[in-house]
Amino acid sequence: MTAEVNDKPRGREAQRLETRQRVYAAAIAEFKRSGVADADIGEIVSTAGVARGTFYFHFPTKEHVLDEVERNLVKRLAADLARALESSHDLWSILTEVVRLVVAAEARLGPRLFRDVLALHFSQTRPQGWGKSTDHPLVALVAKDIERAQAAGVVHPDVDAVHSALFFLLGLYSLLVTNHEPKPARTRLLDAFLASTRRGLERQ
């Protein structure tokens, strides 16, 4: 007879995880309301119902919360993109899908928190990131599809797939962070960005 194994956390570990999640949720709410720079740790711990030291126990800095928001965001984007890659597609439709997914993520997080998350990429004090570019799930998926299109003769043979994926994503993030035009104008800008990316990759 085999004993049933239950991997669900219990006791103190379950309590620690539940407290951490409360602090995380309270921090996100405060970040959305005030922005990370002006976020009040006192307000966060009051909302979470914990001592101030508890926040720092789980998240040494506010940027550590942002880092977790980014990791959760990237994992969801990568999972959604992986599903799109399972169907018949071409590279250009996949790049368009990446734009759609990232814009939808911006709507979920709200413009203020989304900008703060993306600004983390350029912070000198951010927690340790993904390491190599290919460790980043979204970069890896886009690069792999560029390589597939390259092998099919669609993309120029001199193109570096990893660098191109990285440039594409950083360019997209930069446009979304800096552009505050109405939706129609923003849509036209993103369409132009996709067309420019295609011209830079496509084999003539």
C-alpha cells in the first residue's frame, strides 16, 4: 500500500506563503495607486496587516516586488505565446501576436505599474535578472521562431536571431512606455514598428 503524498504546504510554511502573498498583493495595489517611487511602505503593511519588518523579510526593496511582478508577467506572456506557436503560423503573425499580448498585459497591470515594471530593465539597482538573453522565456521563444523562419529562407541568413528578438522586445517596451497618444495613433505607431521590424529581418 502506497502512502498518499500531499505536497501542499502546511503549518508555518503555509502561513509564511499566505503572509507573503498578502504583502505582495498590498504592494501591487499601492504601486498602482501611487507609483513605485512614491509608494508608502507604511500603507502597504497596514493593508496587509503585518509589521513593517515583515515587508522587508519577504521583499528587501520595492524593486524586489517589481521583479516578481515582471517574472509573473513574463511567464504568462511566454505561456500564451507558446500556445500561439503550436498552431500554423508565420513569423510576422507571431510578432503581431507578441504586440497584442504585451498591450493586453499593459491593460491588466494598468499604465503606471506597467511603466514601472518595464523601467526595471534599465535600473542599476534591480535584483539579479534573467542572466543571459536566452534565459528570458519570451526572448527565447521569439528567437526560436526567427530561427525557424530563417531556416525556411524567409529571414535573411545574416540575421542574429537572439539579438533580433531582444531588439524587438526592447523596442516594443520602449514605445509603450514613452508613447501616450490616443489609441488610434498608438495603433498606427505599433503597426509601423512591426513593418519596420519586418523590413529589417525579411530576406529580399
